[in-house]
Amino acid sequence: METGSPQDTGPTGTEGAAGTPGAAEAQSAAKAVGSTADAVEDAAQAVEGAAEAVEDGPVWIALPPGLLKMRRLLLVVWLGLISLAAGLVPGLLAGPAWAAFALPPLALMAWGWVLIGRNWRSWRYAERADDLLISRGVLWREETVVPYGRMQLVEVTSGPVERHFGLASVQLHTAAAATDATIPGLDPAEAERLRDRLTELGEARSAGL
């Protein structure tokens, strides 16, 4: 039995020598997986940093499309009546050629249609930690910052035309008239929510001053 021991160890040593390349390949694969994991982790950190950067900026809220619909309808009604009067009356009294007076109001209607759409898209507001930010304007951009602690009165108004279209406006009155602001064309529920929130924040900031 002692003479059989060296013969038994021979195959074992051969298997160990043969297994060395497999171990090297496994080690290389492990390094590749580790590098891939590090790359994935770096990408995840970059995405998280970008998300934090987005969260730090203001979250803008656009106006509902009901305001655009109301303004364009009023434009069509008023300029349509003017165009009809400008073309029909001279055309009947002086001749068909005078009906061309209806063209300028129609051209103004087309120009106003586009301008109203651009103005509506420019309106937006953002609720920040210490103030309310309102941005508007096409050719001349205007941003109004209303600190919560300066607010004296927040009210919701809705005229007959606004009520017909289911809209309301939020008016902000502050200690300085220059910082007064209005957010038009909101849904009544959003206008009431914004009024209650701004009133609550204004009272809290005023109490802390």
C-alpha cells in the first residue's frame, strides 16, 4: 500500500497544473465584471447627481389651455364683427370694391391668433421654498419674485367670461405695489389651492420675522 501512494499523487498534481490556466481566465473574468460594475456605479451616481440638480431648480407650472381658448375666441368674435362691419357697410353703400376694407381686420386677427398663443406659452409660475416666481413675456421677458413674508392679501377673482370657461385668477398683494402680481387663467381648484397655500406660507413667514 505504501508503494501505491506516489502513483496516487501523480494524477492529482497533473490536474492542478492543468487547472492553472482556468484559474487565470476566471480571475480575468472577475476583473472584467468588477470594471463593468464600477462603470455602472459611476453612471448611477451621475444620474443621481443630475436628478438632484433638477430638483434644486424651480419646478415650473404652465397655464391651462382654457385661457388660450378663451382669448382666441374673444379675438375672433370682436375682430370678426369689425371685419364684417368694415366690409359689409361700404360694400352695400359704395360698391363691392369697398368690401376690401374687411381685409385689414382679418389680417390683424391672424397676427393676433399667433401672438396670443406665444404669450400664453410664456406664462408660468413656480413655488419655491421662500418665494413665488412668476415668468411671462415674449419679446420682453419679465420675472417677478414675490416673497411669502411680504404677502398681505391673496384673492381669487373670476369674471363672467372666465366663469363661462371655468377659469379663475389669483391676485397677490404685497407691502410694495411693485411686487404685486397676478396669475390668470387657472382652474378654480388650482386657484383655491394656491391661494390657501400662499396664505398659509405668508402667515408663517410673517410670524417668523
